[in-house]
Amino acid sequence: MLVTDYYNTLLKSGPFKYLDTQELDMIKKYSRVIQYPAGAVMAMQGKSSDGLYIILYGSAFMSAKMLGKKVTQIATLESGDFFGEISLIEKASATATVIARSQVKCLQLTTSYFAVLSLFFPGIRYKILKAITEMIILRIKYLHRDIVKIVQNLNLNTSHREHINRETASISFAAARIDLDELYNRSTFFKTFNQKEFNEILSHSDLIKVPNHCNLIREDEIKPICFIVIRGAVLATIHSDHQTAKLTVLAPINAIVNNSLIDKSSSVINYTTCERAILLRLTNEKLQALKTNHLQLWYKFFNSICDSFINLEICANRLLIRLNSESYRSSHHV
Amino acid sequence: MCRALSYLGSPILIEDLLYKPDSSFIKQSYHPVYMPHLLNLAGFGMVAWDTCSSNPKLPYVYKTDRLPFYDDNLRNLTQKISPHCLLTHIRGVSYTGKGLVAKQNVHPFMFEGSNIAFAHNGALFEFEKMKYDLLEYISPSNKKIEGTTDSEWLYALFLSQLKNQNNPSVNEVSEAILATLKILRSLRYKHNIRVNSPMNLFISNGEFIACTRFVFDFGWEPIHPKPADSAHFVYHSLWYTYGEYYTVENNEYKMKQGDRMSSIIIASEPLTEDTTSWIEVPVYTLIVARLEDGLIKIVSQDICL
């Protein structure tokens, strides 16, 4: 394969679209090229999958067995297409089966080499994650569209409350009876940062106390913002007219991020507290300050942002399957 | 902390659920995947309805406070019985010595004269404070509590909310579950109990299975004093898979996907490492499955506080 073809193929490929030539050289150094004969299984749904695969040459069939359906062909992958981007980040099992349609040449960036790359070149990791997160958000939007279509045709028992935007109140950690050492040491979320970084995150956020049924991010809201759930729980929903479908419930310690932070478009998800809650709030100004003044920390923090969207996509997929399998009724008040 | 499993659909050898899959139900007693901190060693129980048995409305019942993975009798029974409906539970209690390990405390509960079985995965924080206030809501015919668990009290409370205990409709069961939650919530407010308390319920009478994934005061751990074990404050999951029948395919157990969706498993966690054919149910959900003309019908409902 010609060198220029190699770079062009990788640049065309979603995960690497923000990398420059030097950075692509680094990718080449940390990855390997694998050849598959026609008919070979490149990934098996439900089995462990090691990292990201970019197709350099040839084509492959992607299919998946969905709950409630038989095996469904999802796509035919050609040069520049990829799979395994979630496995790259999260050591997750393959969500689809990929079988070589013809002889295939692939670039594989394994999870362990990606971790090594990230250690020495966190900027490259950030650019790849940013590209992947954008793709995930786009997929969430497609799922949102499909979910809304189904929800609109359902006669849901929508006795949901009117969500009133109430004023949130700032509160100190002492008043909230939150032990900072315990918060840092007991949560896997914060343990990915060192103590100094943890303190820096706290200094870029304010702790707020929020009542039940308080809207945090409305669908169609464009203002970038991030919340971290410290106590209580937050409901993520999709709305259509006056019908609501529940995506997931976010408990401590999870990040909630408006997708406008990534793609500058309005939120597709609605977030409302479903218990009284205590949250860390990072406004857009604070997030930009973190990015400008603490770039290495921002790269790390972005991992959590990416994770939150991966989780949302999984929940959106599940909701779509559930809406096709179940008779779904929305809120019933207890 | 417990694990529970319910099944409804084509008759299935119990062994295919309890022992054979790579993350089988019995294996979850010592190696649960979605349950850190605690093993489930405080007893095993199962209730199984088999239309081919004598008096098919009356289920097989097996309960023991022994460790199920050493129980030869249990293994033998599971190799022989093929029910169309099953509810099983393995009990997990903290290692503090406060949770009494006894047969009376093994789920599923089923009072004499009732054909409704009930299991609970979770715990009501500071239950002792509010326990006797429940008596007001429990009818005399259901005051049959023998053990020391909060779960058995919940069962008595739930039965007392049913208008028709002998043959309740699915709607009546759903209403009774919601009424139960409402009573518990009001009593928790009365006693100022505002700590995370999971309420994953599994209920069946051989004709339906009803399950909740619910938590009171979700996300609020106790502050002072911190309890010795935090097992009740981790998330309690609920998953399901459904299809034609549960079987081995390419050396792995999974629900065969076909034209007739006639079997469902609803459980605390999947029975296999491969979870791609399982769906996790979000918190605040009530899910009910029943057989209608040989097909599984699933109704799910959000529960909103």
C-alpha cells in the first residue's frame, strides 16, 4: 500500500480525523497490520475484542443478533471504515460480528498499545476520543429520532409532572456533610485523577443542592454544562410532544454533559433530578478555563465525558429494543 | 444482597438455568459478576410450576439454608423437573452476624393458602424503626410472618394490597406493588428514613412474573455512622432476555431468537458472560410478563416518585 494511500485512508477514517501526519506516524508505530482471508471472523459479538480496527483494504460484513430479532446485517465495511472503537476505550466485548467478505488488510490499535500511547502522548488520545465522542453523539441522535418515532405512536399514560426549573442553592461540603477524603478515595470516578487534579476539579466547580423534579438540562438547550452526581439521582429522558421515555437513571458518581460541549448543537436528552440531589456543577466558563489552563487535566477529564456518552448510547440502544419488545407505559406516580 | 431469577415460558430443565450456563444462578452464590463486596451464602429457595405435575396450580417448593453448590439433592431435582414457570432466590447477608441464617428466612416466600411467591433483592434501611407500623396495613389473614427478614414483611404487606389474592389479574398485581411502595414511602417519611434502600421484587403465581427495579432515596448513603458493610448501597441490577427457548448454541447458553417469543428470563444479572442478548432494566421500572396464547407479553411501566 502506498504511503499516501495509508495516510489518506486513516484520515478518512473517523477516529483519526483530527490527527496530523506526525501523529498518524505515531499511530503506525503503535499499531500493527493484520491480514484476514475471505470468510475469516474478525470480531465475534459478545466475545472480547482488542481495540480498534481500521480497514485499509478489502471489505467486511458487520452483523448483530438483536434481542427479539434474528441476526441482522448492519453494514458492509470498506476501506477507511472501522469497528471496535468502544473496545479501544473500555475493554468491552464486541457488540457486533465482523466477517471478512474478501481478503482484508486491517490496522489494529490494541487497547494496551493505546494505553501506552496515551501515557506518552495524551494529546493524541484526546483527539481520538474527541472524534469517537462526536460519532457516538451522532449515533445517539439517530437513535433519538427512531425512539421519538415509536414514542409518538404510543398512547403513553403520561401523568408526568410539569418539571419546574427551580432555583438551585449553593452548599458547602461541610454543610452537605461530604467528607472530601472519602469522596476521593471511595469513588472510581475521582480515583482516575490524582489528589491535585481532584482539587483542581473542585475549584472549577460549585457544589449545589437541588430538589426533586428539578430540570438540569432541557432538550434543545444549547448551553454547554457539566454536572457530576454526588448524592441522589438524575433521570435522563427523551421527550416527544408530551410523551416521555426513560433512558436511564444516573446515580453517584456519574457525569452528565450536554452534547453541545462537543458538537455545539442543542441537547437531545433531558436531565431532571428524580431524587433530591447534590451535584458538582461545571459551567461552560469553568470548563473552558480547565481546558485552557490545565490541558493535561482536561485530557483526563475528557475520558469521563466520553464515558458518559458511551453509557448514553448503550441506554438508547436498550430503550429502542425495549420499545420494540414491550408495551411501555410512562410515569406512574407513587 | 441476594440474587434472584424468574422464568416463564416453554418448559425448561431447571438445571439449564441453575447450573449449566457459564455464569449460572448457583455460581452467582460465590461468584456474582454484578455484585461486589458480598457472597450469597445464606440460603437457597425455589418455587416451580409444572403443568405436567399433579395439581399443577401448586408449585414444587424447595428451600434450604445449606450452601446450594454442595447440595446433591437440589442438583438431582434440577435434572428432573421442567417447569414452565420458576422463581428462585439465593440469599446474601452481611458478615456481621446480625442476619439470621435459617430456613424461615429463605425466599421465595409463600404463605400457606396462597399461590403467590415473592422474593426480594435489596434491603430497607432501618427497617426495625418502621416495622410494626406496617401491621396497620397487613390484613389478619396475612399475619403469618415466621422469620426475621424485612422481605417477609413486604410479602405480607403486598398480599394485603391485593383485592383478589387467589387469582389476581396482572393489573391488580401492578396496583398492589405500587400501593406497597406508597405505604413504605410514607412510613419512611414518618420515621425520617432517607437512605438508599433497594427494592427489587420478584413475584409470580405460575401465570405471570412481575419484577421491580426500584430504590427508595436512590444515591443517598448513610453519613454517620457509616455502616460496617456497604453492600446494600451498591447498585442492584435487573436484566432480562427473551426468545423462543433457552438453549445451548455454539457451546453457549442463550435465548434462541425465532418467530415465536415464548420464553423470558428476568434476573438480577445475566446467566452468561456474553450479555449482548440481555437487556438491563433501568431503575424505577415495574415489568410484568405473562403468557398469552403461548407468547410472552411484556408490559413495563415507569415508577415515578
